[in-house]
Amino acid sequence: MSFRRILGPFAAACILSMTPYTTAAHADVANKTDSLRSTVQYEIELGAGAIVKPKYPGADSYLVSPFPIFGVGRFYVPGLGQVVEGEEMKRGLFFYPSFDVNGERKASDSADLTGTDKVDWAVEVGVGGGYRHDWLRGFVELRQGFNGHEGQVAEFGLDFIATPMERVELFFGPRASWASNDYMDTYFGVTPDEASADGSMLSAFNADAGFKTVGLAGRVRYDWTEQIALHLRGEWDHFIGDAADSPIVKAGSINQFSIGVGMSYKFAFDLFD
């Protein structure tokens, strides 16, 4: 999945230039130039885009936020050689860093949140890994939360990969996510004090650990030039389990959608002889 919640409408692009993409933060970079791959030690891709997404988990209203694009197509470690080989590796294991940022949530964000306490922004840091075999790949991401929540989250995905035309690559497949008790109670729980607050229409609810969403995600990449790429991404998530039973989600929406567009630039260089 990709950064879904941002510290503020502009902060993520400044503090974390990484994405899932998506994403969560998949380290996938397409490069169609074999000669370039054979002569450089590093390929780093940086970019940014804009995404339309729910204001907070369970919201039925949307906002536009920036999202960063980061990728590593080739990475060299002295003594080990090329530890990341990029998209020419059509089969085998792959690993990458995984990040996510959840923005601050306030009662003023929606009338549905009347009486709820503020939830501070949170950063999630972890790792992802998976296996690719030609046109199919599976992956899992594990992250630990800091600040706004201190729980753990896991993202699972399966992608079907296609190249319908030259310079175009398509990734599409199912998604699922799991969260620990701390995460679930932070974003989907309602305390007795919140339920009894003036103006609150929510009932008290304790959200336990478990799977929270299933859905579909897709991404299209177009290599405009050897260095510049255009990106289109979209995702649909459907809450399940305690997340679906949460009064916050029932007051908002059980289905969450996002769509974003962006552009990136690829830097290729050597550091070692």
C-alpha cells in the first residue's frame, strides 16, 4: 500500500521522500536501459505527486495531499557488489524499507468526531519483502508506530505485472492489512468519556487487534524518457472486523478510495572505482 496519512498538507514531501507504494514504500524502479544499468552503481529515483484520499481512517470526506516518490533501482555495497539490481531481476527475493505517516486527527475534522480526543500524528517505520516470479509477485510489510500510536501494522499484497505497451508497466492486485490492539484502539476505539461528551453521537467501543482492511490497488508507470517517469496510482480499501464495527467507521464510510498522480526523476551515478 503507500503514505496514506500526512503530517500536514505539505509536510511529508519535506520529511520523507519515500513511498509503497505505496504505498507503502516499495523500492521498485523500472529502467529500460540495459546499457545504463551495466555501467552505474546507483540509481535513485525522486519525485512527488498529489493524491485524493480520506481525511482520516473511516472518513466519508476527502482531501488532496502531496505524496513523495522514492525508489532504488540499483545499489552497490563495497565488498558485496550490487545488492539491489532493479527491474531486470524478474525472479527472486526482494527487500525494501517501509514507511507510513498518519496525520493528526481532531474532533473538528468532522461532525462525526464530536467528543473524541485528538490523535497526534504518527510515523511508522519497518521493512518489506517478497518474491517475484516473472509477471507475479507477493509481498508483506511490517511497521512499528511512533508518537500518535505505538502499535504494529502489517500489509499484505499480491501483484499481477503487465507491460501492455513499450515504456508502460502495470501493477494490480489484492491487498489486506492487519493492526495490533494499540493501533486499532487509537483509530477505531471510542472511550466511555468520548461517548458521553456533549454533542457526541458515538457509542463506546473497544477495538481489538486483527485484520482491518481488504481491497485492491493498482499502479501504472510510464517512462516518458530514460530519466523522467509519470505515475498513476489508485486504491480501494474495505474495512472488516472490529474496524468495520467501529462507530467512527459506521458514521463515516466502510469503503475508502484514493487516487494520485506524480512525476519522478532518476539519478544514476558511481561512488566507487
